[in-house]
Amino acid sequence: MTSPAHWLAGARPRTLPAAVAPVLAGTAVAAYEDGAVWWKALLALVVSLALQVGVNYANDYSDGIRGTDDERVGPLRLVGSGLASPRSVKLAAFAAFGVAGVAGLVLAATTAWWLVAVGVLAILAAWFYTGGSSPYGYHGLGEVMVFVFFGLVAVLGTTYVQTEAFAWPALYAAVGIGALACAILVVNNLRDIPTDTEAGKRTLAVRLGAERTRGLYALLVLAAAAAVVAVAAATTWWALVGLGFLAVLAPAVRTVLSGATGLALVPVLQKTGLAELVWSVLVAVPLLVAARP
């Protein structure tokens, strides 16, 4: 019988900082632009967290029924381990998407109805990453969609629903958050190259090979650092304290570039997720302090 602890593990709570970070960054930009609406920020957080949990369960279900997780190295998977039936995990994914949809509808109704289309695209992207007959995650497009939806859409959307305007600092923040969200997936796929290759899962890491994937990880970290500088140039130079995320990520970069494989990359996943949250906090605090009275 699947216990609540198993379901919690299957939701992969260690990935949730990646859902909090874009909302925090987007809200900080909204506050700096004198447009923060805190109840909308809270609803945006519900959307982001629910989508993250939903995509985690959806990946668990889809990879599980394909047998991709049979020899998995990493966090618990409910279907692959046999702890839960595919149907129950699929329903859990749909339930999470439903929560995201309801919160998103409220935001759309109070901001702009075209946001419904964005929400639908986000849910479809979450499902078809590993779901459907030809999942795009199996064809090397996962990082692109993560950058778009967990970076650009999440940050810009959070700012827009509060200010109802485009802000350049939000775009720069979206690039930084998106780069680190991609870095999480890059490390995940780097770790899984052997099993993904055997299962026929042609992720970007499989296509690039291990060495170039390690270089891509380092490049994404540099992009996140450059985004901090861009945000600071557009707002307040105090935002440069956001470069402190590099202190968290430096050991992870060394591990990746040293040629680590398998279980040795699991701590890198955790550090990269933490670094994304630290990036958002260290950038957000100066923006909040410098917010227009």
C-alpha cells in the first residue's frame, strides 16, 4: 500500500524551490515597479507549485509505463518501483494540474483572459514532456521548454498579473531563473545518460554526450550570473548581491566538470535547486528594499 510518505517522496519536494524562485523574482520586480499585488503573488505561487508537482507525477507515470525508470539512479519513482499503480499516479498528476488550472483561472479573470491560453499551454507542456506517443523530452527539447515555462513564462507572468505591464528587469530575471531551471534538468539528464540511452530516450544530454553536457551546465551557470548583472543595471546595483548564488553552486560546478557520474551527481541536483532559490532571494531583497514608496 502506498503511504503518504511515498506520495510525498513521489512529488519530489526537493524540486519545489524551482517553483518558488520564479514567483519570488517576478514579485520582487513587480514591487520595484510599484505594482505588487500580494494576493495575486500568492495565487501565482499556487500555480507554480501545483504545476511542478503535476509534472513530477506526470513524469513518474509516463516514464514508469515505458520502463524508463526500471534501472533508475536517483529519487524514488512510484510507478517504476511498483509502489503505486500507474492509474493512481496519473490521477495525482491531473489533480495537481487541476489545482494549477483553478488558481490560474482566477488570475486570468482578474487580469486578462488571454492568460488562459498561456495556462493551457503550460499544462500541455508539463504533460507531453514525457507523456503521449512522442514526448518532446525524449527528443532533446526538454531544456527549451523548461526555459520557456519555468523561466520566461513563470517570471514574466508573475510580474504581469500584478503590474499588467511588461518590465525589462522581469525579462532579465526570467533568463536567470530559466538558466538555472535548465541546469537542474541538464544535471538530471547527465546522470541518466546510460539508462536513457538504453531505453531509447534521446534527451539533449544523450544527443550532446557527457562532455558537452558538462560544458552546457557551466554555460547556464554563467548565463544566470550575467542575468544578475542585467537586473542590477536595470534596477539597483545592490542587486549584484545576487551573485552570491555562485558560492552555493561552485562545488556543484566542480563536481560536474570533474567527470562525476551516477549517484555522485545527485547532490549536484540538490545544490542547483538551492542555488536557484538563493539567486531569487538575493536578487529579490534589494528590489524589495528599493521599491518605490
